[in-house]
Amino acid sequence: MGTALTSRELHRKILNHLTEKIADRMAEAILERHGQEIWE
């Protein structure tokens, strides 16, 4: 099979990538909000 991914593996990769992106964005938003509260 070589480097060919099954559809399940492909879906899992895509899902993991999206989850990471969402988590990063949420973390940034939370840090910005709390950072503003701390610095004000």
C-alpha cells in the first residue's frame, strides 16, 4: 500500500488538524481576554 491512507485515517488526520486549529484560536481568545483584564 505504501503511503496511501485509508479514508478513515484521512478523516482522522483532517479532524485532528481542525481540532488543533480550533483549540489554538480558543486559547488565543482566552489569553487576549484575560490579558486585557490583567493589564487594565
